[in-house]
Amino acid sequence: MKSTWPAITFFALAALGPVLVRDAFLLDSLILILLWGATAAAWNVAGGYAGQVSLGHAAFFGLGAYSAALLGTKWDLSPWIGLLVGAVLATACGFIIGFLSNRLRGPYFVLATIAFSQVFLIVASRWRGFTSGSEGIPVPFRPGFWTLGITDKRVWVVIVLVLAVSVYLVELYLERSRRGYQLAAVREDEDAALSLGVPARRLKVAAIAVSAALTAVAGALWAQYVGFVDPFYVFSVDLSVRFALAAILGGIGTPLGPFLGAALILMLETYLRARFGGIGAGLVGIYLIIYGTALILMVRFAPQGLVPLIGERVRRRPVAGAGS
Amino acid sequence: MHVIPQLVVSTILLGGIYALIAVGLTLIFGVMRVVNFAHGEFLMLGMYLAFWAFALLRLDPYVTLVLSLPLVFGFGWLSYRMVMRPVIHSSHNVQVFTTVGLSIVLQNVALVLWSADSQFVRTSYYTVVVRIGTAVLNLAQLIAFAVAVLCTAALFAFMRWSYTGKVMRATAQDRAAASLMGIDTGRVFALTWAVGVTCVGVAGVLLAPIYPVYPTAGLQFVLIAFVAVVLGGLGEMAGALIASLIVAAVEVVGSYVIGTAWKEVLYLLLFIGILVVRPAGLLGQRGAEAIGT
């Protein structure tokens, strides 16, 4: 599926959403699909394209969320500035993490990223004086675009759509540019790539930094949209797994895959909420059991994800295959 | 400095328990090259087993301990057959996400079945305290330590002298060669997984009288076990043992000096430090981290 038509259709449909749909629930779903899709796609930049599979991306998401929320509540600054600060901080952290764990591969890298995100979780939940600790931060609602106090969900669709398309374009760049090819070479065989003069270390670190910055932007927007930042949620390993799962489900290393994966997860979540509504902890449990089972089955039977699977189906049919 | 004996005793007691959790984890990694992210959930299941045996059958946790051995081993074997066997030859990433998925499933099965409330195993000797010199310690802690040391020693002896242990070590050293020598590596993996799970399950039963039991109870311990396992050198059983004591010392002394709230940061920083400076750990082979095996 080298064609961009499915992606153009997907984003065009999303853009039509605010024009055609007035239902707040559907618009909310659309916003969340685009937002979680963008975070999964941002994860994909490091985990899919650079092969740096991380289970600590919640650290960057939380960094963005906290930057926007703290700058807003402490210094009365616009969340847009918070978003920018969060992105800069996450880039810096991405550089540090990428640089420090550069030698690590496979499970070692995964463990290192989990440890990093846990450090953030502990600092955010214990540093009561600055982050108000485990209670979390309610984000004050200040009406206006500059303060992101927006009640109209259609405006939110546009904002997250811009983010989603930006992340998609980054992925597309990695898919088609010289740098992207080099990165793929590093992912497939680092030693061989090094011997050909590919700056493997620099590329990997840069991929993690970019991925971190994009994740932080999503985190900042999420904090403003939801209105509350809970350290045990934004820095949790579960959230990191969610980013990874959406990318794996849709197709790791494919540009549109993470968005499809995010859409699928949200649909599952919504369906279960409607099906078992009102059970509380039981509902979350059942949802997560299905989610965990899906993860196990997915990596066993279709480790490449759904996009390549669908792509193969389409290509097998001679008529439809001509387009891709 | 009257606190020093207390700190030393606490370190050793805590280190013994951590060691039992860590050796199971490192054994699985050493032989199968799989990092088991569901390790903490097996610990949690062990804790619940002790809790339910105590609540429903009035069984003392230490009686449960003996009775649970075949049960935990069987559960480990079953989980290998159902979940791990199909991915045993897959890439690291597939294995990582399989065990992460298993961890999510087990955690939430516990949540749905038994709710998120903390449960307690209150034995009649719950408040009994033992004095060694100036140090004071809980009886349950002492028993847990003694049994953990016994189990760890038994595992070491098993790996060192038994035929099966030798077969497992041979598989750990060279899978292909072991296969060529007629070793059924599939069975070795199943056995390794089940033994590793049994170790951590036993640790869970031992911890139940000391710590509250809830669906995510395994998390805090498994993080420590990961630190110990990496510090000791992934796959190195003796390393895991020494590292467990070091981690316990960091935790105990850290809690005393800077307070319990920040102790986790200490061992996480220690963890990151090791990964950066010497990812192979104390006893591991240098360069293992770069091959990713």
C-alpha cells in the first residue's frame, strides 16, 4: 500500500466530520480517534520506522500534558506556549534517552524506556509543591482560542486533525526520503548500515526526539481537551502500551496503520461501554481483558498489523490491485 | 548508631524475598531469552491464592505454600502452552508484547473476579515480633526470608547437579547445539517457564501475610526484580542473588535517609545508571545488550 489515497480519504472524511455531524458524541469519538491516532503514529516514528520499540512514551505524553497544565495554572500562560515548552522539553528528554540507551537493543531498550517513564511518574506524583502530587491538576477553563477554552467540538476536530496530518506527513517523509531509507537500513541491520556509512546513532536519536516532541504535543492538547491531568494515567505504562498497541494493530511501520488501530481500539472501548455500561471497575476489567487478548493474538497471528493484511487482500485481486 | 543492625537485618530479609522473585525472572530470560513482563502478575496470583485459601478454607499461608506448588507449576505450564509456545521462536518485540498482553489479561481477570479492594491475610501471629540483638523484625518476614532462601538454594542445586538442570543450562548456552544433542528444547522451555513461575508464585504466597493483596500488587515487586535482574546480568542467577541484596540495601538505606516517598527514584536511577554504564550487569557477558539476545 504505497498509495496515499486511503490516507487522503481517511483525513478528508475526518475533515468532513465537523461539517456534516452535529452530534457531540460522534464528534468526541472523532477527536479521540485523531488524537490517539496521532500519538500512535508518533510512537510509530520511533517504534516502527526506527525500530526503537519503547514502552515509555507515556513519559513524553505526560510531559506535554503537565507543561500545558502547569504553565496555565502557575503562570497563567497560554496552553499554546505550554504545548511548545512541552515539545521542547520532550525533545530534550528524547535526545537524552535516545543517547543514553543507544547501545541497548531488544528487551534492554524496552526496560530502559519503562524505567524512564517511571521516574517521571514518581516525580510528578511525589513533588507535591510543584505538581500538586498524586491529586493531579484540574486545567482551568478560560474561554477563547488562545487559551484553548473551546466548547465547540468542531473546532477541536480541526485542531487535532492538523496534528494528525502533521504526524502523518512525518511518517510519509520517513517512508519516501533518503533519511527514511537510511533509517530502515539501520532498523533491519544496524551493523550493515554502519558499514555503509549511515550515521545510525544520529538517525536513531533524532527519530526518538521527533517522536517524543510529537507525543508531547498530543499530550498538551489532550490535557486541554479533557481538562484534567492525573499523573497515574498520563505517565502509566498502560498508556505507553496503548500507543504501541494501536500502532501494532494497524500496522507497525505503516503511515496510516496507527490511525486505523486507534479507531479500532476506540470502537471496541465504546462498544463495551455501551454493552456493559454502569458496572464500573468490572467494565474496565472486561475491556482490558479483551484488549490484552487482542494484543497477544495480534502479535501471534498478524505481527505486521492490519494495513499490510488488507493491502495483500487488495493486491491479490487483479483489478483492485492495479491502483496500489 | 543503633539503627545500623536494624538496617542490615531489614536489607537481608527484603533481599531474600527479592531474590526469589528475581531468580525466576532471570532463569526464564537465561534459558528462553524472553523478558517476562507478566512476572508480577504471577506473584499477584500467588498472593491471591494464599488469601483465598486463608479466607475460605482457613488454611495457614504456610500450609498453602506446600499445597500450591503443583497448582502453581501446572498453571505455569499451561500458560506456557497456551501463550508462550507459539511465539517462542518469534522476534523479541513479539515476545515482549505477548507477555505484556498476558500481564494485562491476568491483572484484569483478578480485577473482575475479586475487585480492586485491598485484601489482607491476618494470621493469628500477625503481630508477633522477633528480636535479634537491637534489631526488631516481624515473624512473617523472617519465615518468608527463610523459605525464600531455601527455595533459591534448592533451585541453584537443581540447576547445578540435576540432569534436568544441566539440560536447561545446556539449552541456555546454545539452543541449536542442545537440539543437536537430542535435547527436546520445547520441553525445556516449558519446564523453565513453569519453574520460573513457581518461584514467583511461592514468593507471592510468602508475601501475602506481609503486604496487602490487590490486582496490581505485583507491579511494585516486579519493577524491583527487573532492576535486580539487569543489575546482576540478565540470565545470571548468582548475579540476580547478589543484585537483590544490593537493591534491597538501596531501598532500606534510601528509605531511612531520604524517606519512603522517594526510594523508588533511587533504584530507578540505579537501574538507568546500570543500563547506561554496564548493561551487561555485574556478572553478565559484556556486549549482550548490543546483540539484543
